[in-house]
Amino acid sequence: MRIGIDARNLVPDLTGIGRYVFEMSRHLAAMGHELVLYMPENPSSSLPKWPRTTVRIGNYAGGIRRLVWGQLVLPKLASADDLDIFWGPAHRLPLFLDQSIPRVVTIHDLVWMNAPSTMRLQTWLGERVLMKPAISGADRVVADSSSTAEAVKAAFPKSAGKISVVHCGLTSLSNGLAKEALSAFTTMHRIDRRYALFVGTLEPRKNLCRILEAYSHLSIDTRENLLLIIAGGQGWRLGDLRRLITRLGIELTVRLTGYVTDDELAQLYANAHFLVMPSIYEGFGFPIIEANAMGIPVLTSNTSSMPEIAGNAALLVDPHDVSALTSAMWTLANDENLHRHLVNKTRLNAARFDWCKSAADLTKVFKEAVRMRR
């Protein structure tokens, strides 16, 4: 198939949805499909040269110009490219896309409805205005998880007959750090003992303030034997985390690494005692399966998609209950039998998620969309 893809999420450094678009595109190309990637501006990092892939890059930097590109420029480009299918991999479809082109949209989450206070106003408005017509106009709708699919059906009842669940896959993060680089990384961040690991953009939805508060309630002995490593780029509306860390009196055992490369992330996962990810809301949750793939159990939330993705390789908690978070951290730090039990489940859980299967399932959805449009 000749597949047009709104690839705007490949412009910034890859996180969450950007990694989803990258991996799905890579595996669709490997299956023999012909791809046309549409981007509003040059990506921050050069893309690999995938077979049978054309990249069309505009000059539309900035939120307003990107919106104009997505709704006015992109559909014109797509109309001229003789596409078999158009795929909006992140909640959007051009309103004026040629009616002869079959179209599929992927919905990752409904944060704008379920946790609006954790979003930037501009992002919230964009989701509120553009998601409904994308779902309405799509021939097929894809959800990352059953949790998200059910949420979409509840919010948009008319979509119920055209939703398919296609789980994301697992990206292999092989540890490619040389010994010298590894030593420099751990020395720079003073990682010199066991640690719990947080991975994600530093933003309200990730529940970092409660994580830090819960960690501060652990006994001094527990904290001295369990660092808290926070790996992720700065997001928004969290202010200066260092000031909060100091106010809580935990600055001696908390490490902020900032954004990390895939090699550095692999190293952090491989040596973590457990992953701590009690997000307020997640449509999928890549860090859960990335940690599991390296034999690392997870402390995560009992809400949205997280129980579905974590399976039986995690300890589930109410993300709003600080005392429950503290108790779960203490348990994973000190209960060796439970920790070992969860470790034994991790790799089997991670094995459920495979990008080759994801791309094959998505292709089936594309073919259904073509039949529906015809």
C-alpha cells in the first residue's frame, strides 16, 4: 500500500507518541509498504533512510503555522500523492482531506477529557476541537489499549463500530554504552547504589510531586539504600523540581539526569531495582514494558491503561494516595520475595508487545478502511 502519514511527531526529540510514529513507520516500511511522511518542518534529528519512503518537509515552525500546515497544506500534498490510505497517528486528520482517500486515525488517550488540568491550554484546545471531527471523519479508529478504546466509545458513541485495538510494540533498548562512557555517566549523576527509576517527561500528568512526597516519607535508612533517579526532559508547569526536593529534605538521595539517550536509558533500566510510574493517566505507558523487558518490576497506577499494560509484573496503587505510594515503594525496596516474584513475571509480560505484530494489525485496519471508503 502507498501510505501517507502525518509525521509531525517526528520533528522533536522522540518521546511517547513520537516513538510510536517512528516504530510503526519503520515496521510498515520493512513490510514492503510505500510511505510518504509529511512533516511541517525539519526534524531535530535526521531520520534513517527507510526503503520506499518519501519525506515531504515544509517550513511551518511554531504552533499556529503548524496548525495551518496540518489543515491546509497537508491535504493538498496528500491529494497529489496518489495515496491508498492516509494515517493520522496522533489524534488528528486534515478536515479538508480529499474525500476519495481512505483515512485512519489513532487515538492514544483522552487526557483532555480525563485529566485536563495536566495539559497546556493550547494542547487542550487542540484536542477538544480537532479530535471529534477526526474520529467522526475516519473510516477506522485505532486505540493503543482496550482502556482507551472503551473511553473513546463512551465519549463518542457513534464511533463504537469502527474502533480497533492495536497495542504498541516494544522498542529494544540495547545497552551500547562503552565501559568508559558508562563510568562517566554514573559518576556524573552520582549513581552509586540501588535505585528506583522514574522515566518520562517532567509534566503534571506524570505525578512527580506525589512521587517525591511519597519518597520523602520513607525512613532515612530506606532512602540511603535506595536512590530515586528521575530521567526525563523538562516539560511544563512543574517549576523548579530541585526546590521541591530541597524543601522535602531528600536532595542527598534524588538524582535528576535530564533527557537521556537510548543507550543511557537502557543502562538506567538494566540496573534499576524497580520502575516507579504512578501516572495520573496513560494511554499506554512505554516505560512499563521497556523496564519489564530488562527484568525490572514496576510500581504503577491502578487507573486507565496501566493495569492492562503492566499485567502481573507490577504493584498497582491509587496514584492520588501518597501514603499508598510510600507503602508500595517500601515494599518493593524491602520485600525480597515479592520483588523476586514480580521479576519472574516481567519478561513474559513484555513479550506480549511486538512492533511487527503491531504493524501487521495496523495494516489489517488500513485494508478495512479502504474497503469501507470504496
